[in-house]
Amino acid sequence: MTDTQNPFPQLFLRLALSITMLSAVADRFGWWSKENSSWGSMASFEEYTRQLTFFLPEALSTFSSYAATFLEILFPLMLIVGFKTKIAAYGSSILLLIFAVSMTIALGSKAPLNYSVWVGCAGALLLAVQQRYSFSIDQLTKK
């Protein structure tokens, strides 16, 4: 994926991961229409998070919904501009892995498959192991 002759697949993966994660955040903030929304509000997302983190105290579950939202904004923005791309990609992979495992335990194996969480996790991990990042701040600042 780091072929200097064809840098676009890696850029496409960075953008696809980022847009997907930011779309989920937009859903939580109610920026998608009702027919295109899974949660529609942060309160609904907090309730959903409580389902996934049934083993945690409610306060910790609520905190995790806000922490996940923060990371789902931070990592995609880092990926889009290519700043600390390796860290953002590993972070995205770990975050998506946590989502996938939690969804599997709480809701069954079909839920993370429906939302392609495992695919996103694998894509982020593939991006994380790249040697260089085309069209990125990282590339511009590398000596």
C-alpha cells in the first residue's frame, strides 16, 4: 500500500475509515435524518452504550460513550490530514476492536457484521502497519 507509483489506495482507506467514523458521530449528534439514523441523539447512543457495556457501572458506561465519541472525532481527523497517522490508525483499530467484541458479546455475532466493524478494524490495522503515508503531514515533516 505504500507503493510510490500508486499512493491512492492508502489515501482512500484513510478517507473511508475517517468518513465512516465521523458519520457515526454525526448520527449521535442528530445530523442525519430519522430514516438514516441509528441513534439520532447522544442520549440514545448512551443507552446503546449501556447495552454494550452492561458489565460496567452506569457512570463508567456513560463516560465510555463520551470517550468513544471523542476518539471517533480525533482519530478520523488525524487520519484525514495524515498527522501521527500510525498512532491514529492503531488507535482506530483498537477502538473498533473494542466495539466489535462488545457488540458480539452483548448483541451476538451478527451486529458487528451488519455494521462492518470487523472490516473497519482490519482496515485500520492494515493502515497502521504501513511504512509511509502518502498525502500526509507525516510525509511532509519526515526528514
